[in-house]
Amino acid sequence: MLIFDLDGTLIDSNGVWVEVDKTFLSRRGAPYTQAYYEGVAHTILQNCAIFTKEYLGLEESCEEIIAEWMELAAGQYQKVLLKPGVREYLEKCRSAGHRMAVFTACVPEHCRAAMEAHHLEPYFEQVIYAQELGEDKRSPAIFRHVAKMLGVRPDECVLFDDSLTACKAAKAAGMTVVGVYDPFFQSSKPDMRELCDRYISGFEELL
């Protein structure tokens, strides 16, 4: 079973959230810092909102924070590009008879918008949303749960992900891990190379 992350792995969307974060913070006179990035990267919106509320000492509710983020990101996922080589690799895997699924921390409506825009739905037998599970991708337990949902063992899964945190969790769960380079997470590159079973600069390397 091949399991793909969405943001920064299949689609070039990490920049959307960097701009959303910068705009949100600038409205409150706060800088975009490494500490803030580390607090919100690669997790579900509810956890991001809890962190942001505490980090900035905001009186707004988490629901209000999330609503503002959604407004700032509105329409962006219909325009994000596929990362190079993605469609060709998915075609290759489908032709070879591989089972494929998506496991993403992306907001479901944004994920669906991007997948519809690029006609990706036919490649995947299931799309699993961390947000709907109420968990982010930091725990080995969530990856074991995803494997169970897909009817396979963790050691029968290969995860493709650009997040060092997610790759660590998946590997600890017993999955094979392919790290995918994304320029927004350049600082993770050395650790990704050391951790992952394979690290790729792009899907063209797998064609």
C-alpha cells in the first residue's frame, strides 16, 4: 500500500500556508518566526489554533482563528500546482497495480478542491483526513490506525511525506518511508536523508 501526504508532497501548497500565517500575524503586529513555524507546521487546524491562541495571547476563540485562516486561504487550492513528476509516477504505480491512498493533515475541503482540480481522485482508493480523526501526524499510533483502516499491516505500507515529524512517526510505526524534498523545509533535509529509507528531490527520480 502506497500512502501519500498531500501538502508539499503531491501538490506545491506549503507556500499558501506561509502566506496565510504571515498575513494573520502581521494583522496582529507579530513577526513570522521559526518558533511559530515549528508550532503550526504539519498539524491539524485545531491544534494550530490552540497553539496560536496561546502563542499570541489572543482573546479570539479557536473557531474564530480557524475561520480567518479559511478566509485567507479561500480559493488557493484550486490554483496550486502538482509537484513535478507526480502524475507520471501515479500513472506508473496504477499501471503496476499498486494500491494507493492519501493521508493528509490538510483541511478536507482544500484537499478535495486540489484533487478535483487535478483529477487525482481516480488514483486513490481512500483519502484519510487527520483532521477528521482528531489527530495530527506526530504519533506512531495514528499511522498504525491508518494502516488498519486500509486493511493492511504497517510493514506493508510505504509513506511518501515531506514532513520530518510524520516520517519519524511512520517509521516508528513500522512503515517504509520515502522523504520528499520541499524547499519550504530545507532545514530538515539532512535529518530526512538520515532517517528515511529513501529521500527524493522529486518524483522524477522514481520514473
